[in-house]
Amino acid sequence: MSYVQITRTDLETWLNSQPFDWERVAGKEGIYHINCSDMVAIKLSSTQTQHDEAMGNGHASMNLSLVSKLNGWALNKKARDRKHFKRTDNWKDTWADGVFHWISEYSSKASFYEKIADRESYKAKWLAIIGASPNSVSNPTLRSLHEKLMEGGILWDNEEAKIRRLV
């Protein structure tokens, strides 16, 4: 296994060769978003510098995470398949495998990730729906789901459907 230098041109040429939409994050020289939706992206953190250089051998890697495009917060740290990706001879294949892992993770739970990408708006929306119901205080299910939201929880799809039926 040998380390290779990856220039910004190499990295962006590789990104262009892949079947996904991407963009470089403004003001961040080595950070890219691979777009899953308008609100969710796979964040690719490379070791590119502002001078189109990479860190020296043994000191560079790339990592991936699923993030909210609205605030940059990580959406699921536990689902990563590895901590980082080395800059070795077969980096293009290895890095592509990592990106496709995250695409699969997002696709399998897209509804959930969309909800948590903008937690505050999500919470405000459902609290307003529950609060507008004349049954919000007397109905134990609505009270329970209101409490879940207040504690920072996310509703399951069936819980959202239940709220719609009850209000």
C-alpha cells in the first residue's frame, strides 16, 4: 500500500466522474457536499488546502458523514462504515464505496433524515399542529407526543398519521 498525492483537480475530476451531484462548501477549501436532497448531504472532508496541496504522507485522509445542509450538524455518526479513508493507490474505488455506503444509509431512512435535518422547524410544525387541536390537553396520545417533541424527539411516520387523525 502506497500513499498518493491527490490534488484538488484529481479530487474534483473523480467527483465529476461519479453519478451524484456535488458542490464545494463555500469558504472551506477541502470540504465538499454530495447532495442527497435539498436539506441532507454527505460531507466529504478532504485534506486539500487553500493552495491546492494535500497534507504529507501518513498525515492525510478523508472522512465522510451525513449532515444537515442547513446547519452542518452531523445526522448519524453511528452509521459510518469506517472512521476515515486513506489516500492510497486505490483511493477512487475505496472512497466511492464509502460514498455509496452513505447514499444507501440515507435512502433507507430518508424520511427520518429529512425530519432531523431541520429539527427546530420540524418541532415547531408539529407542536403547532397539536396545539391547534381542542383535544391537545385532554387527549393522552396528543399530550404524550407533545412531550416527546418537547424533549427533542422525532415522531415516527405512524405517530404523525395518528396526530393527523386526532386533530
